[in-house]
Amino acid sequence: MVRNQSKEDYIEAILLLRKMHGSCRSVDVARHLGFSKPSVSIAVSKLIEEGYVIREDHGELVLTEKGIEEASEVLARHEFLCNFLINIGVDPEVANQDACRMEHVFSDETFEKLKEYVGRHA
């Protein structure tokens, strides 16, 4: 499966913001990711078209079941990789930044094998 980093970053951000604050609007995503409001608006419109997000009448962004499933997978990858890096001695801030990049590049097969390997050697 080819991963789409931009899509994954957006839906992961929506999931995290809803978990932290109970709601999420486009302006929150822009602030969280450090992107312009127009860029976020375009990306969110595409996520709506693709069935990952619903924008409610008052502007709140809600992940669909499809969106929740994919965002949860991305978040789990991020958390696993971040914890792995911290456990091997990487500074937590650096580990978080690196995990953000790494979570998008591993194939599903490689990621599963890495989890198996870590599980056997923990």
C-alpha cells in the first residue's frame, strides 16, 4: 500500500485534536500543523470528498468510520515508533519528530515485522 503522508498527517491531527479538546475545526488543524488556513481548507475538502471527514454545519470536523480507522492506525504507528526510539536512547523530542516522518514510509509488512522483532527482544 502506498502511504499518503499529507492525508495521514491531517486525519491524525483531527483525531488528536478531538481527543485533546473534544472538538476540531479547520483553524485548529492549521494551528496544530503550522499550515495556512487556505491550505487546510483545500486539504479538508479533499478528505471530505474521499470519505474520511465530515464537516458539520457549525464547522466542526468529524472523522468518518473510515477516517477513524486510518487515523488510529497512523497514531499507533507513531506511538510505537516514538516509544521505540526513546527506548534506544533518542531524546524524546527528536524521537517524536522522527516518528512523525517514519510512520509514513514503512510498508505494512516492514512495520509488522519490526513490531514482532521488538516484541521478541523486549
